[in-house]
Amino acid sequence: MSLEQFEKYDLTNQFNSKLKSISANPFEDIPPKEDALSELKELQNKLIDLQEKFYVDRRKKFLIVLQGMDTSGKNGTIKDVFKGVNPQYIHVASFTKPNSLELNHDFLWRVHKRVPSKGEIVIFDRSHYEDVLAVRVNKLVSKEVWERRFDHINNFEKLLVDEGTIILKFFLHIDRSTQRLRLAKRLDNPLKNWKFDESDLI
């Protein structure tokens, strides 16, 4: 869904019903797990090689944006897909609730500081989209404020692209029942308790 299309939906009802209409089940022709893991290994090796060339070339910057509900697998995706790449040339930027310093600046200030430099890959674990999603759903700012942010985000991303940044965006889609099961596992497993937050239940 493009930002222009996204803008048409009211997050509290129309967008949620639209999202619910999209199946969160894997495609029927998805390969067996063993085959998928074998293919993943091949792709990881290819990525390691391409990352090295990308860094040496240094003509472009690479930004990957991951969005998704809590428990949708953003951390696991980063860990599995980028296993083995050189950590000198790749960074993960996680965006949580803004702190007091960040709130004293414009909403893109903390994001712009984390975009990739030439030859670098940066992965956004959540992103600047939270500033039109979370603030809107939780009524943290007025409609007048978050509506303007759509244009700011479009202009921000156009600036990045014009300056040589390749941007890929992914939404990891799961349904509510899957999310509930994963939240329960976080409570049942002491090693995953730290991941659980009461706000996840909202």
C-alpha cells in the first residue's frame, strides 16, 4: 500500500478492517521448511558477497524499513536474513517511544540521524511511520499535526532517494490470533519475558 493510499484510511476502523481482509496465512505454494532453510542459506551467502561489493562501490546507500505489529517477527527477520554479513557495514536502528530530547526536535530529527551513509545498509526496526500511526491511534497529537506529516515523510524520502538512497519497505503481516499466541509464549518462556510489555495488550 502506497503512502497516498494509506492516507485514505482511518486507522481505528477502515484501515483495520482493510488489513483484516488480507490473509496473514503463508502462500499455498510455500516450500517445505527444510527447502526454505536451504534456500535461505544460499541467499545469505549471496547477500554477504553483495554487501562487500556494495560497500566497496560506495555510490549508493541502502535503507530497509520493517513495520509490523508487536510479535510480527521484525527482530527474527533481521537476525535470520542478515546472518553472517559484516557488522561494520550494516546497522539496525530501533525506534521506540521518543525520549524528552527527541520530543524537543521535529519528529524526523531522530530518524534522519540514523539513515545510511554511502556503502552502508541500515535497517529500521519500526520507523518514521510510527509518527503518523501511533500518535494518531493514541491521539497524542492533533489531526492537523499528523496530517501534515504525510507530506513531510514523502518529502523526506524523496530527499533520501535524490541523494542516492535505495529504500525498500516491508510490512510483516500477522493476524490477531497469531499475535495472541506469540504474546502468551513470551509470558510462558522466562527467557522471553523481557520482550513482554503491558502496552502490547492494547
